[in-house]
Amino acid sequence: MISLISGASRAAIALALLLPASALAGTIAGTVSDGTGTRALQSAQLRIVELNRIAEAGRDGSYRFPDVPAGTYTIETRYVGADVVTTTVTVPQTGTVTTNIQIGSDIDASIIVVGQIANQASTLSRQRAADGVESVLTRDAIGQFPDQNVAESLRRLPGLNILNDQGEGRFVSVRGLDPELNAASINGTRVPAPESDVRSVALDVIPAELIESIEVKKSLTPDMDGDTIGASIEINTVSAFDRKKDLYSVKLEGSYNDYSEKLTPKGSFDFSTRLSDNFGIAGGASYYKRKFESDNIEAADWDEDDGNAFARELQYRDYDVARERIGGSLSLDWQPSDTTKLYARGLYSQFTDQEYRGDVIFILDEDEIDPAATTSTGASFSDEDGRIEVRRRMKDRYEKQRIKSLTLGGTTETGPWKMTYSGSWSEASERENGSIDPTRFRARFEEDGVDIDFDYTNPRKPAYTVSGNTADFLDPENYGFNELERTTLSDSRDREYTVKGDISRAFAMNGGTFTMQAGAKARWREKSYDLQADVYDDYDGDYSLNDVLGGQTYRIADILPLPSHTGPTDFFYRNQDNFELNAIDTMINSNTSDYSVKEDIVAAYLLGRWDSETVRVIGGVRMEKTRNVINAKLTQFVEEGQEYLGEELDEDSVFVTPTRTRRNYTDWLPSLTVRYEPVRNLVFRLGGSKSIVRPKLSNLAPRLDINEDLEASVGNPDLKPYSAWNLDASAEWYFGTNAALTGGVFWKSIKDFVVTQRTTTPGTIYGIDYEELTSFINGDTAKIKGLELSYSQVFSFLPAPFDGLLLNLNYTYTDAKGTVFIDGDATDPRRIPLMASSKNTFNVVLGYEKGPLSLRAAGTYRDKYLDELGDEADQDRYVSNHFQLDLSAKYRIVPGVRLFAEWINVTDAPYFAYQNFAGARRLLQYEQYNWTAKFGITASF
């Protein structure tokens, strides 16, 4: 790492010394804030008219013009939503002249720093000033953010699609790409993933109250990490230097879910204060408890009879969930001298989930029974024709996720030289201790007079009717204990340490500024998963569903009898000695998931940058070297009588063999970005780059699981990273007082994307024979192209009262397709849409803000997308299109105090997943949640 920094720095310094420097030159420095001196105005644009040199205000409002020849100059300062400010400054032959600039009214800060209009002004200012294609969300001067969590807020941006989980937005898809292809960071520190099998982070874990801004960067420059193909999602928490005046804000909220009919609390507090001119502290805390219910139907194993489709497995699931989120952030900022700024930023977020899931499952195995009759909309089964199995279960799962990060860093600027440096630590974890997942009771009906009719008239919500011997079907005594799985320990950990440094030298030239910059970064990451899952499949005594009987909150159908929420768990712990452990299944379950992977990345880059009033060009190359150490286990089940290492076994056995694999590779990632503004307020952008995304660490782990039928599944430590060439082009027109119209196109060519491969050709792996193998392989090349359009405007020119209207519209079209090979056969390719790729996404926000009143209606739509890839096209899993409408209102009672109300999911948009089988969409999963109302009060002072 030291040698990389030294080498990159020597290269930059050598180039810098070859370029001319100004003699007898001074520096202009200062800050830009609103007229009341309340808030720093990040991304305000400044121009020295006589020299045609430009600069942009940083997040603390600061700006610098080094190497300015002595003389008197005019500085023009622009910020979206405000008039141009002209300032005259006289520069000495040496030294620094300080010029602080204020924009807007010195009486009313609300014009550009408070409310929806202020958020739009800040967003457009940052978007306009950005190096490449970028979308931004910001909070206003009193801590208001557009939505409740990071994922829900990102739903509003062009090209972004949010993947929901139980009615909440969690994962972010950019331009129709898998969330795994994004990179997320907090305060410049990469966010690790709590879950064991992903790289992507569920962004609903982070409360919006702790966030200052979210930047979604869709094009890359050499100083950015090169491991993203979708976008780099950069989350920034609050800083005391963001503001010029202190802020203390509190929010109290109640949340009511119409489905659960329960009211739950939420509260937050955040503050920002400067203890002196050079030292400040900011932070906040947030608490949210949400109780909700959802009703779910799932189907599997679709089959045909006389051309009529029916499911051989149907599940009716009743969810009752309590979620709790606790978050906190703290930021310290210190400016020990005129040339140096230092900071420390920490964030803690905890997410707990208590889930109870009761369900009834119909198993109509093809080896046991065929339908007595079928129609185009139904199927009938009679236990006179074979066995009907019915399972009734209860899942009692408690899970805790944590994300922690700490970043220390600073910036030193002296004359034309600038150095940035930072070190960070981040950790994410997901843990379960003692979850019962699930307890299963089972009844098998055969020649008992039980008949069941399934009605598929509503393809999303198939119904069932039981006739004949309904007494036996409904008798809980007939459902005996069958199996229980206890998650004794599920421990997923992901941690990363990072150090980085950058150095740059600016050269003032005729008509602009040229900057040479170099830097290096090292990341040390380790992700691991440890599972101990105990399987109990017999009970010494009498134990039936009747011993733990409960009720239901399910609304779609009557699915009683069901176990109670905690009854099976309590019964297990009271009578644990009577349960018989299945040692074989326990050993298999507890070893096949375990792994640990180390991923060390060393990177260095060199870039050149040209800035003038009309043109900005950034070009260079980045090198990233990756090293992996992969540890996993090979788990093999061998039946009694079979041979293992040449010896015949006298009992069923499980053999576990640890493995270790090492690998390393290097990627060179060039990029070029051009920003061109031929006339004021018209901006063209063009960017090209090469980037990578490393495979999931869990997919690299060679965890081999092979059963008695010699069916094996294994990870692949030889997976190559995704590799992509990216091209972006856009045009942006900023017009009126607070308005913009943008259009852009994008194109990507992705090589070596990862897919699941199943082969039925017998073979040998790690010295073990198999008949069928499922693993991960690198696919062929995928092509992605698309269009983004966006329109934003504040209609302040309309006559009252319509001058408070504002509108945001955006639309994205994505064509993302790739090729996979059926059963791994290169002669049998299949074209597929890429995972999580929605062809059309559309967002509209209609707002009104005037005086004390603020209203907003936000609608979001996305097309269907491919969720899972099946062996054949008719087995692919798709998630149906989704439209959601949210409403919100705020009213200012007195200065600093507001009442608010929000109505989420007004349209009661459900979740529907399906497969295209036998000429129609066939249910795989349906879930409904109903709407949620939130109301409360905020106060800031």
C-alpha cells in the first residue's frame, strides 16, 4: 500500500513540476451560504469573470481559487432557485483574501433552504455541478427528508427500481440491474452486507433522519472504486459544518397499519452545533417500531392434466411481524488551521425482526395422487385416488441485524496543492439464536373420505374447499408432530478496514484550470457465516397440533386449525429431552452453509482534469488488484452399505472435509468524462468507463453438499468478476427559477455475468463422484441499453394560489438481455432479461408549498422483472408490475413547529410473482399488506 501511494504520488508530483506555476499570485477563499446565514449551499457555482476560472462550493460551503494574479476581479455566484450574486474582490500579490458570499433573502430562509422547493433547488444544484451523470436527494435546513428510509427515498429518482420485502422497499435496482451490481457507502466507507449470501445492502436499515444527502453516481471517474456497474450509492450523514447556525430538531410519530389495526411509535432527535468557529458536532438518534401483518399464498410444482394446469403444492401463509429499528450517528468536525479540516463520522443502525408465520400446506405428490378431475380454472382431488398430505406449521424467528461504521479523515489545502486522507472501519452482522423455523405437524389422508377442490378463477388468489370427511380434516388431533428445526446459531459477519490517500496539484492557465491527481486505496474485508441448525424429527410421547392450538389473523381464507405463535416453542423447551435429534440431518444442515472469505483489494489511480467555464474533462486509469482466501467445507452423505475411501459403511454417515482456495487477479479500469456547457444553463455530458463487480463471496466458497442420490451443489472459487464497458450521454437544460429538463441514453456490455448452472452429466469434483451438479458459472455477454428522461419545475410564475405548485416526472426505459446455456450446453443458448430488470419505470411527484402548507402526492410504477432463473423458460420466476401511490401533508403551526400526516400505499398494491406455464401466468407468490398511515409533529429550533 505504501509503495503504491508513493509511486502514484511521485508520478503526480513529477508531472506537476513540468507544468508552469503562477508568480506573485494570491488565493481567494471563503464560504457560500443562504442570505440568513443558516445553511451552507453545497455546489453553488462561482466564476472569476476576468479569468474564466470556476469553482464549486463544498458541503460546508467553502471554495478556493489558488494562483490568482494580483488585481481586482468580479466573482459571479449561481445557485438554483436564486438570483445571481456578483461580488468584487481585490487579490494581493501573496496571501489569501477571504470573501464570504450570501445568496437569497436576508430575511426569509425558506426560499432556498426549507421545504420541497428547497430540496429541489439543492438537488438540481448538485446534479448540475456533478462531474458525471448523477442523481441526488437532500434534506432541507430543518432536517426534513422526503421519505422514511433510504430505500423509499431512492424510489423517486430516475432509473431506480426498489425491490420490496413484505411491503417495504429494501433493495435498489439501478437501470434495471441486479442490486448486487451496485456499491453502497456511508461517509465514503463501503457498507458491508449483513446477510450471508449477498453483497448488496438492504437500505431500509438506515433511517432517513440520520441522512444529509444521497448521491447516486451512474458514471465513474478514476478516483472512485471501480466495482460497480449499476451505480455508486453514496450516503452522507449530517455534519456541523453543513450549517452556519445551530439546529436542534425532534420528531414524534405514530404509525397505523390498516391490516394489523395496530398503532406503533416512532421518534427521532438530531442536532448540529458549532462549539466554536473551528469545531462542531452533529448527530442524531432514531427509534421506530412497526407491527404489521401480511397474507400470503404460494404455489409450486405446476403440472398439466388434459391440457389444464394445476399446482401440486399450495401454501396459505399468515404473517405477523414486529420490526424495530434503532439508529444513531455522530459527526465531529475540526478546522485546526486555515489549510486543514479534520472529521470523525460514526453510524450505528440496528434492525430486529420478530416473525410469526402460521401456514397450511397441501402436498399432492405426483407419485401419490393425480387429480380426479380438472378444468381450465380448477382441479379436484379425492383421497380415494391416493394420498393427500396436509401440513400445518408455525415459524417463530427472531433476527437481529447491525451495521456499524466509523470514518476518520481530513483535507489539507495549501496553495495549489490538495491532499485528502482517511481511514475507516465498518461491520455488518445478522444473528439468530434459538429460532424455531418451523415446527411442522402433518396429516396424511388416504381412503378417509377427504375431497379437496381448488379454484383458480382468480389466478392470484386460488381458493380451496374441503368436502366429505371434513371432521377429520379439521381435527387438530389428527395432525401429529413431524419435524422441528431449531436455529441454535446463525451468525453472518461482514467487516472491512480501509485506508486511502489522494494528492492533487492545480495549475491556473489561460481560460481554465488543469489539475493532476493521484491516489491509492487499500481495503481488507472478511465475510463469514456459521450455522448450527438442529433437526428433531420424532417425539417420545404424544404431541399433536391440539397441544399448541392457536388462531389466525389471515383474511383470504379460513386456514384453521393452526399452532399458536409461541406454543410450539414453549412446548419444545419444556419437553426438550423428549425430542429426538436427527444427527445426520443436523450435521448436513450445520456444515453445508459455513464459509469464510477474505478479500483484500489494493488500488491506485492517476487522472488529469481540465476545468473552464464551458468544458470539464476528467480522464485517467485505475488499477485494482484483488486477493482472495476462501475457506469452506465439503459435506458428503454416504448411505449404509456404500463405500467411502474404499471401505463399506455399516451405517449412514456424513463426512466433512475443510477446503481452502487462494486466488488473485488485477484489473485495469480506464475512464473518460466530459462535461460541456456551450451556453449558460445547457449542459451536455459524455462518459465512458470500464468497471467490474466481484462475484458474491458466498458463491466463491466451494461448499459441496452431496446427497444419497449423488446430487451435488457446490460453489465456484474460479468465478471471474463481472466486467463491463459503460457509456453514458446526456443533455440537461436548467431553465426558469427552479426547473430542469434532462434526457440521457446509456449502453453497457457486461461480460462474465454469473448464472446458476445445472448439469445432468455424471462427473467427479474434488475427488467425489456425482450424477447431477448445480453450481455457478460465468455466462456469455449481456447488452444493456436504455433511455432516461426527467422534468422538474417549480411553477412560481403562475398566479396565486397556483404559484406554490411543483412537479417532478421521470421515466426510464431499459433493454437488458443476456444469454445462458441450458444445462450448460453451449449449443443450446437461451436469451433472458437480466435479473431485476424492469423495462419501464416511471415516477411522478406533484407538490404544493405555500405559506404554512405543504402537500405531496408521489406515484411510482415499474414493469415486471425476472426474479429467478429456472431450468426452462416456463419455470422462470417473474415479479409482476407494481404501482404505488403515497400522499403526505405538512402544516406549520408556528415557526419551527409542523404537524404532518402520510398515507403510504394508498392503492394497496400487492406483491405477485408468477411463472409462464401452460399458456398463462401461474401463481408462485401473492402477498397483500394494505395501507399504512403516519402522523405526528416535528419541531426545530
